[in-house]
Amino acid sequence: MPVRAFKIGYAAGQKQHERTDFATSKSSSQNSLDTANLPEPFPSPRIPPLGKQRLPNVPPARYSNMVLNQAKVKSVLSGDSLVLASIDNPDRERILSLAYCTSPHLKKEGDEQFAFESRDALRKMVVGKHIQFQVLYTIPNTKREYGVVFLNDGRRLPEEMVKDGWIKLREDAGRKEDTEEALQQLDKLRLLEATARSEDLGLWQTSGGRINVQHDMGDAQSFLENWKGKSLDGLVERVLSGDRMLVRLIVSPTEHIQVMTLVAGIRAPTTERVNPSNGQTQPAEEYGNEARRFVEERLLQRNVKVDVLGLSPQNQLVASVRHPRGSIAKFLLEAGLARCTDFHSTLLGPEMPVLREAEKVAQASKRGVFKDHVAKVAASGGNLEAQVTRIFSADVIYVRNRAGVEKRINLSSIRGPRPSEASEAPFRDEAKEFLRKKLIGKHVRMSIDGSRPATGEYDAKEVATITLNDKNVGLLLVQEGWCSVIRHRRDDTDRAPNYDELLAAQETAKEEKKGMWSGKPAKAKQYTDASESLQKAKIQVATLQRQRKIPAIVDFVKGGSRFVVLIPRENLKLNFVLGGIRAPKSARGPNDKAEPFGQEAHDLATKRLTQRDVEIDVHNIDKVGGFIGALYVNKESFAKILVEEGFATVHAYSAEQSGNSAELLAAEKKAKEGRKGLWVDWDPSFDAPEEEEEVPQNGSSGDAPTVREKDYRDVIITNIDENGKMKIQIIGTGTSALETMMTQFKAFHMNSANGAGLPGPPKTGEYVAAKFSADGQWYRARVRSNDRTAKEAEVVYVDYGNSEKQPWSKLRPLSQPQFSPQKLRPQAVDAVLSLLQLPNNKEYLDDAIDYINHVTADKELVANVDFTAPEGTLHVTLYDHKTSQNLTDSLNAQIVEDGHAMVPTKLKGWERGFSDVLKALREKEADAKLKRLGMWEYGDLSED
């Protein structure tokens, strides 16, 4: 905006007329003063060029038509010139010089003697105050205005400045004046000047007044080393924007440094400015000019305290600027005229949270730059408790909440060593191990700070603050130097609430050279794979067998009883198998099928063992280099845990060899009695009492030879799975009850009133009612597994043994007491053909299953139960009462005779007691080989 220049005062050169008494003149001038008793805020100057021009052709003053004006003093240029701003419109400014007088000038090439002291005297007297003034005359060619100023305490200028000796009369003062008022004023000023000269006041001192002003910091780093952390007195000379100002640092009474200073902790919108490269005016950002005016009104030409903090990348001074009421940064933020900047957080330290709170005040009130601010929606769940299940990296973990849902969590505002950074990558394993030791398996508090939805390129992401025993885990990682702090975008609100504390901790870790800031990564630990081959396993097994309770880490869970284990002190990695038990297999791929409760066993092992510290005892090795033994987590045998949950059966022989058979058998008995897992359909009648004979019989471990008993039962084969295992119904009271129940069951579900579906997603192991897709009839079923993505379940029809996948929506609850498994236990029983080994080749296996289906379909057969396995599976010899003539004339023998099965070469203990049957079967096997039947069509491949 244009600045109108004018000088207030009496015209020079006026002839002397009669003079009134000085005291009378003084009294008259005081009576004419109408003081403005207004509040005194902190002002704001726009500094024009320093110095003064000589004023040719000065017209005489006209006291008769002078008007009394009001204004606010924005700043002073020197001891004799003021910058005035309109009270109603602060953007309107004018320069007023004091009549008849002159002062020393401030110049960049060097101030005149006493120039600073003269200006400072006037500054302290008028800056920021409301005054009244009269313009005596205006220089025609420069339009500068001259006049007198009336202060609200009764004083007036230029008299006060002349009396204190800080300005003097011009040499040509009064030459053209011809009014009595002007001559009286001149006489008064001359008397005041003479008095000040005689008393050596102000400019009339015989020494001093020389100040060395340095207009830059010189060597910026040296300046910072000398003054960092110290507080200097300063004077704001010019305000360029809300966060940038020219400050005169008063190092000593005779040493001043003028430096461009950035206000620490904030960024204000830019102001309107001219681009020096092309001369074009760049418009101000919204609220940029308001922010500058806000600071001008409070700090321009005010004494401030400057706390030296650091340097910007451009080597400009970064400092806190404080007036008596506090930091200007805080007031700017509260007014909504600036935003916090993260780059100064480490410099401000504990003062930064104060600024953050001030910013929040403006955001809540939607002031200034925050007028369109939308408050961040609080994350759902708030402060949750969860268990850490896996450590993915130094900044990413997996947690499981109380509902059993596992999710991936990124730690807020930090990141681990980056693989793309050569200086950080060597520390990745150390950082991950540090976090693993702190968190794995622990219950933590989790506060969600933000989330990002899944996109085509990235998965969904949640960031959270994690605390363990009230200690912030992210802060701990940064303090130890294992993570760095992310520099967020200005509008990124998904950040840690203690972000400034994280930044400060990072700087401390760098200074102390901790973690990845040390520059000295530990040598990467290389693990030798002892299970890579059988030969390597044999080399290591003796050493490991001699040690007891070896500390180890479960690196990966392959199944319920198979793991990849790391032994740090031996630098070994090995495949480890739990001895003494057999756990059902889980599906290895999406197209594979798990054995019953195989996935549950796998999930339990994953939940309890992944990345956990454990202890192992090595007993032996298997044929492929796996190590067999016991594994302890929290001093408890994991094999025992699996058996107790019904997710594994005891292998008596190996359990006896390992010395823990008593513990495992007791756990298995407990699982049976609790009908857990594999034992959900267990019938105590299937287990022969062990005390009847000293030699194990049906239901024993099967390790010793046993005499074949006659245990004939009428059966129906209801299902044969892809591995050749059968489901049979034992005809009797159970099947009769089943027929009666199924009649009622179908009638119940034909009633539309009973058509309600499940109240929620089914759980694995839950009993439900399901409609079989082949015949559209309802049957009792049990959920084997769930696909939560497709919302479908694999169900097993418990009375027949077949299975299929059904949508959740087509399942109904089995909550009616008359249909429950407690009322009538599931009728399908697991069974396998005694003394037979089906082909391993899938093509021949499929042929064998088709053949068995053909000879057993829709027939009532007689089964002799030769042996009952610990998990309840019946080993049977089948007879067709229409065709079988003697004990060796069985369907088992017929299958071998037609080349669809072979006699096992390695016999179990109970099988060795069937010598007569085995002899007959081997003869039929030899005949099938000779005739090239079935699996023998290309000769005897059994040795292969």
C-alpha cells in the first residue's frame, strides 16, 4: 500500500514576532492536548529505508488551519521520524517527521554516532501507543510531512527528545517562520537544546555512541556453538511473515548482530512479495498477511528474548522469540495463523507439546487456517488388550484380540532398519530380535492411531501405539536405536501421540551412537541347516543328545507336531518332530485336505509356539534328517498339551522309548474322558480292559504279538475316503435308533417354522444340521473347517462319514435335545482293512477304492474286529455271508487276490499274531503278481 510521507512541526525561516512568556505558551499547548487514553498492544512496523533527506523549499507553517489527528505509532525510523498507522485501518500508513529537528541516522555501511540510542529513546517513548499529531507543513516535491506529536501522558514531541539531548535543531530552523507561535516554539527548543548541551545529555556526550553492527552471523556453525541454548536480548527490526523476522541481537552494549530469524516450531502462511528474478508480485497465501500483521502489532521494535536453538538447512537462525507475555509462536497457533512444524521439534524439546496444544485449540475453534478443519475420528476399539503372536519386523507385529481375531499392526510413526539403506540393512535381524524378546507372547495395550484401507497395490494397514507394562514400545525401540522416526506429511494425522518425544529420543540415540546409529553392525548370525540331509543330521545328533533342555526358538510351525527350530548357541537350524505322539496332518496347500483336527492342532501350535523361546531334548533322528524329541514351552511339554486337547494320540512304543509314556497316557485318558478333539466320538466299550491279560489285546498299543480273537459284528460300509479309510455303521440298536431319529429329523426340518439359520458363523467342531446336496435331505453333521472369506464350512455327516462344503447360510443349529449327539452318539465309526496296504500310486489307489466300493456297496457285511487303535479306529476283516466259506475266504483276501492291495512288509506287534492269515494272504499276493493283476501289471514293484 502507498505510504504518505509528511513532517510534523513548525515551518522554518519565519520572522520573529512578539513572544509570549514561555511558561504561558507551555500551559496553552498542554490545555489544547486532547489525550487518547487507549490500551497499548504490541505493535508492528514496516521499516522503510533508514536515513534522512535534506528538505529544500520548506514552506512556512500555517498554525491557523492545523487539524488535530489521531494515529498509532507502528515504528520509528530514527530519532526524528515516526511511522504512523490509522486506528481504523491499520493498512493505511504515513511517515511523520518532527519539525525543526534532526537526529543521527542508521546506515548499513555504519551507523552515525548515537544513531541507535537516539532512535531507541524515541522508540521506547512512542512505539505501540496511540498519539495525537498536527501536520505543520509538507515538502512539495517529496510530500513528506512535518509536525508535532502529543503523547497521552501530557508530553509532546519534539520537546521531550530535545530536552533529553537525543535530537538537535536543524541549522536552517526558523528562517522562514513569521508567526508568533512558530517563534515561541523555536525559542523553547533552543533553550531545551542549550540545557541538554550544558549537561552533556544524549548526543552532547563527549564519548560513546559507537556501536559495531554486524549484519549476518558470519560463520553460522561457530555462532551456533557459541550461543546455542543461551538467551539473548533482541529487538525486532522488521517482520517479513508470521514466522520470519529480522532481529537485532544485543550481544553487548557496543556489539549488535542483525540476523534473519525463523520462529521455532511453526510455519506461517507466506505474505505477498515481489519475485526478484522477474519482478512479478506473488500473492500471499490465505491468512499470510494477517499473520504478519499479528506479529507486527506485538513484536515490531519491541524488546524480546531470543532463545538460540539451531540452524535451518539454509543456515538461518532458528530460535524461540519471547515477549513478556510468552512465546509468539504459541499466540500465533492459538489464533489459527500458523501450523506446527515437525522439523523444529527436536530443537524445542519439552516446549513442543505446548505448541501442539495451542494448535489443537485453534483446530477445535476452526480459527484461521483451520477454518475447514475436520476433527480426526477416534479409532474404533480405543485402548484394547491383545496378545502378540508374531514379530514380522522391527516395526510390524501380529496381535490376537480376545475374540481370537489376528491382525497386523504397524507401530505408529516409526520404522525399522530399511533393507534399501546400506547403513541400516545390516541391523534388521538385531532389531527384530530385540522386539521379539520384548513382546512375543506378551499381553499388550494397543491404541489405534490411524488406518489405511486396502488398495490395489497395498494391503490394509493399521498403525497403533503399543504399551507393555505402561512402557511405550515404539519409544523404547527409538531410544535403543533400533528404529527411526517417520517424517509425516503436514496433513498426516495418523501419527503417534508422543511424536515429539520420539523425535527427541532419536536425536539422543544418534548422539549416543546406539543401535543402527553405531555404524558397527554385529556379524550376521548364519544358521547351519542340520536337517538338510540325513548325513548332516547324523553328525549333529550325538552332540545334541548329550545336552539337556537346549534353549531354542521356534522359527516356523509346519504342523501340530513338526517345527523348524533355531538353536542360537550352536548356530543350528533343524526340523524337529515331537516324539511319543502322532498329530493329524494339516492341509499343506489350498487344494489339500486336512486330516480331522489336523488344522486345529496346527493352529494351537502356531498360537503357542511361533517365535517363542523353548527348550528341547533330542532323542533320535528320523529317516530324512528330522530330529525327534521333546519340546518344552514355559517348562511344560508341548506333546502333553496337544494330547490333553485331543489333537494328538499317543504312540506307545516311542513314548516308552522317550521315557514320558506315563505322562502322555494320562493326558490321553483325560482327553478321552472329556470327549475332546479326536475323542469326541469315543466309546469306552471300544477299549478292551487292559487288566484282563498281561499281553496287550485289542485296544492296546499294538507293539507285542497278540492272539487273534473272534469279535464278529454286522456292519454297513457308508463311506470310503480318498485314502482308503472307511466309515462303517455297526448294525444293532444304534442303527435302529438312527432310523427312528432320521424319520423325526426329516419331519422336523420340513416344517417351515424350524427353518432358522445359525445365529452366527459356525465354529470348528460344532454340531449342526446340514442338507446333503445329493438327495436334498437333512442330516446331523459336524463342522470340520471354516473358510471365512467364502463364508462356507466343510461339514462331516457324523452318522455316515462323508463330507462336503456347505455355505453358512444353509446350515441350521443342532440344538434340539432329541437329536443331540448325547442322545444318540454318531453312528459312523472309523475303520481300515486289517493286514492290507493299499497302493501308494494314486492311479492304483483310485482303482483299489473303486474295487472296494464295488464289492461292498449296499451290502450288509460281517466284520471281525481284529484290533482297536488308541484313537478308536477299528482294524477289520470283512466277510460277505453269501460268498465267504471259511475264515480265510474274506473280502480282504479277495482284494489282495485281484491285485488291489499288498501285504505289509513291516508288521505291527498285533499283526504278527495272525500268522495263518498272513500266510494265506501272501500266497494270494504271489498269485496276483504272477498274473500281473492290478498294481502288479508291470511286475513286482514292492522293493522300489
